[in-house]
Amino acid sequence: MRNAPLLSLLVAAALATPACTRTLVDEDGASLVPSTCSCTAPAGGSPVCNPGGACDYVCQGDLLKCGGGCVTCVPPASASPACVQGACGFSCNSPARLCAAPPGGAASCQVENDLSCGTTCEPCVGPTTGPGRGVCQPGPALGAGTCTLACDAGNHACGGSCFADGDAAHCGAACLACAAPPNASPLCEGSACAFACNPGFLRCDGGCCRGAAVAAGGEFGCALLDDGRVSCWGANDRGQLGDGSTTFRPVPGRVIGLPPAPARAVALATGWAHACAVLSPGGQVWCWGDNTTGELGSGVAGPFSTTPVLVPGVAGVAAPVSASAPLPIAAGGGVGGSPPAPFGHTCAVGSGGLVCWGANGSGQLGDGSTAQSSIPRAVSGVATASALAAGERHTCAAGPGGLACWGANGSGQLGDGSTAQSSLPRAVSGLPTAAFLAAGQAFSCAIAGATPQLLCWGDNGEGQVTTSPPPPVIQLAPVAPSLGGGFSPGLVATGRAHACALEPGSATIKCFGANGQSQLTGAPTATGKVDVTLTGLVGTANTVAAGGNHACALLTDGSVQCWGANDRGQTGTGQPGATVNTPTFLSGR
């Protein structure tokens, strides 16, 4: 046995080296798995045999197998420990990514967000000025985000700052600096530059104008501008704003379709749901709005017209000599029937004399009949007139033969001492002439006498004749309302059931009658008598106009202020809804 010593040495070596013995065979008879192990392991580890039979070890608990031993590795937040090149390291947990170590610091794992954005893992800073914050806009891959500004609602970013969406100096995404024409302030609306005329000025095309006249309809108003154009505001269901639509406007908008320059509007009248303008030169009349009863005078009765139509056969209507002078044109009307429908009539004094057209169910055209007419008809016995007024269903005129009224008279609005309607003019009792006239729903007023005096007659159910509620319910003959001493009225305007008188060239406007919607100004009351205080340092007023339940004043500087009912935007102040109880400038937007 010459090999015995060598065999003994091999056995001794085998006993001195850790080894794996005894194997088990898997069901497939191929995989061998050690079942026992005589291997050793470092501290914190347990020996194991690999499937190939080599010794190995696993670390216990949170110990990490690294560098030939079991070590404790503490990773940063959002990371898991890892052995990197034989030393403790870490790997970032998804969706965190590795952020480089800042000076004097250590690398870290951070989720990409507003506080750690892009490859630099920098926080996104907020705006230099204005309300907002910095946000991380995700990129095509993790860590490829970019910082942007997120401005608070109602604001937008310009450079590194946030500005209000309405900031005219930083308008829209282009951050434009908006400009404005003279007498206007720049605006930013809908991310586009615009402008608003300063208080007292009205929009006219690309600029701002002053008013030259004002008129108040049932639930709308119109102003004649110093550029000879017309703007209207308020209800528009019958096209009474003349802008080509039936959409109501709480701010003034241009009437379209009137003859272009050099033609210009010189007088204006409004009924319940229609309006008319006198154009110079030529003195022709153009009307728009409701035409249910032929009140546009175009020769055809139809529902309405959203743009002006010419009244054939009427010419030579003169311009009033001043803003406070009587008008050569008047429009009236109201709503009646079931379902309710508008109606109206119009009168004008031209080269052919005094003519009227439209509704005539109560004889308000004064031609001796009660048949409506869509063409002008001469008023019987009144060839011309120096002052005109049209109410809901009646008309009055001051002519060479004296003061006369005709039409409905159930409330004594004709002033002849009776309540019988008349399709022919009747003299007003005890009042031979008048310098100025106004007609409300069912009452009338006049300025008369060598010393100007206000006189009214007709329906007094809300104190619109006597300044105090009934009695009397109706006043059959002219009576002087109690307005106090020292007041010398030069003109008067009447609405549904209220009246306003003005001493031209002064700031004194006295209103009385119904006040349920602040049509006299102040807090709403059933009825009242109010000395109207105009807004601001406005000086004096030239004229006053009264609508259904609202009123407007034209000031001597050409500005217009309105007050009263505003459910259809009829005060023109910009926001429909709440009653306007203080005289407020028309919107310049």
C-alpha cells in the first residue's frame, strides 16, 4: 500500500476544510440541494451551502452582506441599503431619484416635486411679486422636470411675477401694457386690452364722447352723443336698443344702421319698447324696436325691428334749440292684453305739420278714429305744435290754438274735466298754453305761466299728480303739485307713475309719486317727494328723463346719471339686478 500516506493526508485536509455533505434530490432528479453544512459564517451571519455545494452565508435581521461580513448600513430617506464596491451604499426607492450631494452635504433620494425639481433637485421658487407659488412641471422622464409659476386664481404669470388678470399694465399671456384714448382708462378684459371711459364720458366707437340728450323708455334708455350718434341700454326683447340684436345690455351700446356722417341725430324720443331719432340735415325720422301696432311708422306693422327704419313722408322735423327745450317728437306706449304684448305710438312735428302713427285703440293718434296706423296721420285741428307729449294711450300738444290732449281718459289724463276718451283733441281746462309737456301712463304734466309753474292732472293713485297719495284718486283738471317755494321749473318728465321737474341750469331736481324701486332716489318707499341729489361735483343739470320706473339726468358737462329700477339694466350703470337708489354715472365700458 504505497499510497496509504498520501490518502491519509487527503483525509486530514478534508477534515480541516469546511464542506457540504449529504444531498437531497428534487422530484425531477436533477437539482441537488445540500441538506447539511459544515461551513462557517462571519458575525451576524448564518452559514449556508449554495446549490453548487460551495459555502456561503446570509446576514441576519437588518444586517447587510457586504465586504465579506455582515454590516449595519443606514440609508437616507426614500432609499434602501445596498453594498457598493464592498462598502455601505444605498439605492433610491421608486419614484425617488438620486440627488447629488450639495456642498458640505450628502447625496440623497428625493421624490420629484415642487421642493425638488429637475436634475438639480432644486426647490421651485414662488413669484417675485403677486400671489402664487413655484411648481415642478413633469418632464419626459424622472428628474427631467422644469420649474414654472402657478399664479393664484384670477392671476397670470408675467416673467417671474404674478399679476391680476385685469391688470392693464400686464394684460394676457403676452403681458401687454394696455393704452387708452383721451378721457378713458385702460382695461384688460378676457386677456385682451380694452378701455373704459372715465365717469361722465360715454363710449363712441374707438373713443369717449359726451352726451347731448337723454331719453328713458319703459325698461331701457338712450342717449344722443355729441358725435351725432345714438347709444342705448337696458331691455332689448323687442330690439329697442337698435343694435341688431335682442340681447339686453346693462351698458350703453351703439345704435347701428342710422345714416352715416354727415347725417347726425339731433333729437331723440323713447316709448315703452321703441325709440325714434330725428336726423339732420333733412329732419327725417328713423325708428327701431317694437312695431306690434305700427309705431315705427314704416308702413308695415310687424313684430319689431332691431335696427332703425325710415318713417316715409315725415321730413323737416327741426332740431330743438337746446337740451332743455321741448322736443319736436314724442313716443308713448305700454303693455297690455293676455298674454301681455307691447304697443306704442309716435308723433312728430315736421314740414307737413303734426302727425302721429301707431296704436290707436283709445284714439291717441287724434285723427278722429280708433284704427291703428303704420303710416303717419295728421292730427285733426292741430296743424303744428311747440311742445309734444305721448303717454301710454293718450297724447298732448301745445299749439297755436292752445293746449289740447286726446286719447284715453279713464283717469282724467286729458284734463278736460271728464273721464270720457276722445279721438279728437280737447282743450285742457283752465290752461290755455304750455311751454313744456310730459305724459305718463295715465297722467299729464305741463310747465305753464308767465312765472313758470308745474301743473299736473290725471291718475293720482301714487301721488304722481299732487305729490301725496289719494285723495284724490284722479284729478280731472290741472293742479299745482306741492313742491315748496323758490322753485322755478323749466321742464318736466313723467314715467309710469312718477314725475321729475327740473330748474334748468341748476342742480335742483324734484321728483314725486311712486318710489317702490327708488325712482325718486333714496331707499324704496311706496310713494314720496324727493329733492334729488346728483352724484359728485357735477354742478348743474340740463334735462331729466323718466322711464317706466327709472329716471336719468343729463348734466351740463354732458355726463348722464341714472337711478331707479334696474332689473333689465335700464340704469345703464353696468350691473343689472339691484335697484339703483343713488344717481350713478352711465357705464363707460
